[in-house]
Amino acid sequence: MLAYHYSRAEDPEKTEEFLIKAGEEALRSAASDEALHYYEDALRLYLKKRGPDADPEKVALLQKNIALALYNRGRFEEAIGYFDKALQYYWGPLPGNAVSAHFKVLSASLRLLMTLLPSLLEAKNRFQPKRMRSLSSSYTRNVFLWE
């Protein structure tokens, strides 16, 4: 609701902030349609506001959240497109054919294992937020691809 009022007051900074918060809340409460709407609006507003100077990490995070909302709605093909866009920030260009895609999934799984293994052996290791978002996105996409 606050996002609507800020958009009417033509305050793009606050509008974007509250659209993202509304999307997070909607995604937590399993209201995927609303989350999708809020995240798409937030991404559109952010890209319009920042243009070519947009922070790629923030764009990737919004794209990942759009993908999750689409995935929760059962719109899997669209979700994969957004997962791919988000993962390109973390991994670079994704493979185009099935063989290289399977190899990429296998190598990503091995990387995930190698990333998690030290933390299992040493409790003092902590993950960086960027690494955790990448792992979360890749895990969700990998599970979906293997279903």
C-alpha cells in the first residue's frame, strides 16, 4: 500500500523500496501473484531510474525473486528464463545446448559440494551474502531442471 502512495507522490526511491518490501512479504506469505507484480514493477522502476548504471547484483536479485514467484505460480518456462538471467550475473553466460547444460549442472553441483564441505568441517566458516544468493538460485534452478 505504501508503494502505491509513494508512486502517486512521484518519489521513485521510496516507491522502489516499498515495492521490494511488498514483494518480499508477498513471497513469504505464498502470494506469488502479488509478489510477481511488485517485483516486476520494482525492476522496471529501477532500470528506468538507473538505466545503464544499474547495479547488476541488484538486478540479478530482483530477477531471481521474479523467477521464484513465477516458479511458485507454475510458470516454469518463464521462471527458467529469469533464473538464467540472474545466474548470468554470478556465473557468466549459460550453455546453449543440452550436453553443455548437463555438464554445467554437474560442475555447479560439484562446486556447491566443494563450497559446503569446508563449512561442514570448520564451524567458524561463514558464507558471504552474494555467495549464498548464488547458491540459493542455482540450487532451486538445478532441482527444477532435474524434476
